[in-house]
Amino acid sequence: MIYDLSAETLTGEERSLGDFRGQVLLIVNTASRCGFTPQYEELEALHRKYSAARFSVLGFPCNQFGAQEPGDAAEIGAFCSLTYGVTFPMFAKIEVNGANAHPLFRLLKDAQKGLVGTREIKWNFTKFLVDRQGRVAARFAPMTRPLSIEPEIERLL
């Protein structure tokens, strides 16, 4: 279950995903130098709009796609904060595919396959919507704008 897992934050602390129990989550693999990077703005807007209703975006930087997240934790944190005003939880850089994929992303991919039935994540800004019980409710492709997911978020809230 998602709540049994933990991940390192950008500040180097291990954080239990159990801290998010009972919340609706939008979990995203992110990158700072991607054509989809401006999605940070909409992700932050959703986080701010619905955080009082127990919703959170969780960002997981990943450098597996076109080496578009080359920075270290401090650089990633500064970029997100200064460029997009990100306040949602950001975690340390991880892998989402392959033998070293983070257990969270293994779980997410097992629960929701992609559009053509593939398990692997194809690019940065793949999004997973998780309900209050920790079940993966939906998976969205990188090109799906975060604000277009708002009706589905509202249904789960």
C-alpha cells in the first residue's frame, strides 16, 4: 500500500507517505528542463486551491527522460521555488523505470497502466491521481494539463 512507503525529501529527510493518509494526491514525476515544465504553475494552482480540502500534489524529480533534471536537490528546490513558487512537497530525485525504480512508482505503474496498456512511464510529468484510501484512481499522460484533471480531483474530494 502507498502509505507503507517512504521517500527522501529535497532537504534529505525521509518522509513517510503515511503522512498523506486520507488525502487525495496527485503524484507527478517532474523535470526542470522539459517542455512540460510550465505545468508546475498549474500543479501549484491545484495544490493551493484544494489543500484545505485535504489534497496535495507530490513532486518527484526524475532525470531518466532526456536528462532534463540534471541538478542536485538544492538546485531543483531553488528552481521550483523561485520560478514557479512551488509549495507542494517535493522529493529527492528518483528513477521511475527500470531496476532502480522507486517502490512508489512501481506500485503506481502496477495499479494503472498507460494509454496503450504499457506499464512503463514514457516521459516527464506523468501524473497519478490517488484517492483518500490510497488507491490509484487514474493515470494521466505528460501532455495532460493539470487543470484539466480538476473535475476528477473534485469528484474524489
